[in-house]
Amino acid sequence: MSLTDDGGNVFEPNTQPAAPASDVFDWNTPDVSDEVINRVLTAGSNSTHSRERIAAFFFMQPNISIADAAAFLRREYRVGGAGVRVHNIDHSLWFDSNGLRIARGHDTRTPRAAVLTYEDAANRISTLLKNGQYASAAELTDAKPNEYRELASEIWHTYHDMSEEAREQGFFAQTKEFANDVFPPAVEKLTAALSDPAQRTVLTGEMTDYARAVQQNSNLCRFCFNVQRSEDAAERLQRTEHMTALYAAADGFEPVRAAFITQDEIDEMLRSGSGIEHGKSAFLSFMRKIIRRKNVLNF
């Protein structure tokens, strides 16, 4: 089904169950309206240029499937949250691999939270974009240029991660003209090249060839975690060939912005530890000592 189809949902009907919330409640009676849910979704993820990236994805998918859209959003959102105000009322948003939760107040771990799958979120976001109520006019205008800037950065990093073996085999023969420089000027050259259809085709082809080769021989890159990076960049470059500006923002529309830190975010930060090796276990040990000391004094 195309995003340009009129009427109804842009996806096939979603028959999957709601995102599991086993860490919250087995049953939910949400008191969050559809209007509020849609408004909160305009906050995007916690990553910079999230709305531009999400808009660009839908621009690049003329015949998007619900599975592809949901998979993209799951990668985009990852784990995090945001606190926003809708109609002067505080609302919390939390997202992880299971889906999204939206609730009044500063904590989404409540039976009053609305629980969304990424399939549901993708359907809603696509409709919001179609109605001009997801991102601002400036963000939609910048969606395509931002995609080229981010891809230029990915190309630069992938090019400079090539091993000597890959260089000897002649990968990125034409990309080298733009990428063989320090980061800021090279990214500017690559961004300009991606804006040109002919040059973009060349850059896409060379990245695709390299990504395929790396899947067979990881020694072609210096760091093994960049194997997936090259494949993701190749797929993203291929999608740009279908990018069209399908949407415009409604007059004066502005998305919600993060206004406060939620309790979910605070708890997640504390659960993750200090960032220092064994910091979490050291903190737990310290707290146990305090509790034992308090118990002894009480005794």
C-alpha cells in the first residue's frame, strides 16, 4: 500500500497484540486520548534530528510495509524517554525494544498508560506526516539535506575504516575523490556529491559493493563492528534513490519539545550504573552497608 493512497490507514490492519508491558501491568486502562498520543509522538526519539530522519525515511518509501516501518522506528528510538507538555499537562513518553508507553505525569509505569507497538506508531506517524502535523516546515525542508549530511558522515567513516587489504583491492575508487580528506571538508564534499543524482549513484554503487564484500570478508575493515555499519549505510543510500517530498507542514505547526526529565529516565540512568568499571556493583555494595548499619543502630 502506498503512502499516497487516500483514506484509511496507510498500512494493512494491525492484528498484532499490544507491546508487552510485563514490567508494568498485565492489564491497562489508559486515560490518554488519541489526540494526546499523536501529539506526544511528535517529540520523536532522543537523537538529534530525529524528526528529520523519520520524515526522510517515509519520503524514501513510496510503498512502505508496516514491518519495514516498525523495524526502522525500533532502531531509531532504541531506549529512552521524554517529558512533554500537552495542553499544559505533563505527559511522559518511554520507548524500548517492545514499543512505546505514554502516560500523564512523570512516570509511564502505570495502568493508565497507553501502550503502542512500533507498528501502531508507524501508522500514526505516517498519517500525521500526511496531514502536516508531525514536524515543522523547517524540519521537513531539511529532511533531505540532513539525510545527505548524515550519509556523508557514514561514507567518510566507512572509507577511513578500510583495511590495507581493502585499499589494495581498489574499493571506493571514485569515492576517494571526496572522502580522502579530514572530516569537515570531506563531509561537505560528500554532501554536495550526494545532492547530485549521477554522483549519488556512483557513491551508492561503491558502498554497496564494499558492504557485500565485507559480509564475506570482515578483514576488509579494521574494526569488526563496522561490518554492519557499511551494510546499513548501503541500504540507506539505496533508499535515497526513491526520496520524494510528499509532505508539507500545516500552517504554523510546531511539534512538542522535551520539557522535563521523566522518572523512567532517572531510574534507567541509575540502573545503568556510573559508567566506571564495576561502578554499579560498588554502589550496590555501598548501599547494602548503609542499610545494614541502619538496621544495627535500630536494633
